[in-house]
Amino acid sequence: MAVMESTDWTLTCGKDPSTQVLVFLDFQSLAILPPTHELRVLPCEVAAIAYSLREGIIKKFHSFIDPGPIPLGFRYLCKSTSEFTHQLPLDGPPEGIGDPGLVANDLLDFIRKSTRKPYVVFCAECEKQKVDYCLQWLSEKTVFPCIASLSLQPLLVKYYTQAGAPSPTLYSATQLLSLSTWDFHSKSRCNFHSDIDVKHCALGTVNRLAYCLSNCLAPIHNITLTSSHIPPIPEASVEQCVL
Ligand SMILES: [Zn+2]
């Protein structure tokens, strides 16, 4: 697939952008391995949501993944990465881990039913390289069509422009998508990460993208926020981000 920017993608949609269904995707990896290693990631958790500005979060996909054997010499890196981030045991959480081929098929099915060709998923700019490596890893487990991952920041800017509102810079867009308000909200994460109260959860990451997007865009698109957009929280605790 030719390189495509998220703003190009919205131009091809040809419909009200607020009704366009977007898929947000994120992974947790046991570690990010050095460039010299043929394996760059060891995916252990994946989550995706289908979202539209009009409807909020429409449906969710979440699974733990069997990352396979840890390459020789990298067990300590995996253990320390886990301790400082997602805290998933190296042999998987008690809930069990999914066969990579089955998870890849289920994820693909979710993406196919949520969006249309060309298959595009969105993630935060800072997660894009990891998401790309994980998609490449999954594509080797099943027959996987080309799925492009795009940064959400340019799309956020585009949504401002389409509403006739002053556009944030890409830096401001990153801030708008990084509010910590919902990092530890009880409904944002999977059961495992909610129970141990850790924010490094793939499901938590994609949910927070949806909450942040809804928080800044709903007012300028005249959309009434519902519990599908943002989980109910005391109004006073919502962070305000000044552009
Ligand atoms: Zn989780």
C-alpha cells in the first residue's frame, strides 16, 4: 500500500466525518527488542475499538496473546519491561493467553466488520512504531491483508478544520490526546489491569484515545456526550487543555 496520511484517508471517505467509523488499535509487548534482532516485539495483549464521533465507542475487541518463546538472552529485559509497565506475567495472566493465529483471525474479523477497504487503524503517534511491528508479527501468523496504521494526531486537526474551528498544532493535538484524566478509570481497562490498577493496558490505551477525542471534538461538532463517548466522572476532575 502506498504511504497514506490520515487526512488523505478522511478525504476518501466522502461522508460526514462525524459518522465515519474509526478503528483504534494498541498492543502491549513483553519488550521492544533491539533493531539488530529479527524479532522487534513479543506481543502479549491487543485491543481495538470501533468508534465514531457521533456514536462514541461502538464495539470492543480485547485479547491476551501468546508471544511465543522469549529469545535467548532477553528474559531479563522482558521481566523488567513487565515490572515497569503492563505487569503481565511472562507466562501469561491467569485469564489465559490466546493462540496468535486465532487472535490474528479474530482481530482481522473485527477490523473487517468495523471498517472498509483500505483497512486502516489509528493509534497515537508515540505508539505507531510498536503497532506496526505488532501488526507485522501478527501477519506472519495468518493470511493477513495489508493494514495501514495511521497517527491519530493529523486526523484530530482535520476534525477541527472540518468544523470550522481554529486548528490545533500537531503538538497541541498530542496534548489533547494525552490527557491523564481517565488513566485509572475503573471502566477504561481490562479486568486484569483494572484489578492491579495499572494504566499500561492495550484496552485502556484505545479507550482513552476515544475519550480524549470525544472530550475535545464533541462540543465543536455539536454532539451531545453520552456514556459511550466518555465514562461518567465528576465534572470537576476533567482536565482542561488550553491550545
Ligand atoms: Zn489490559
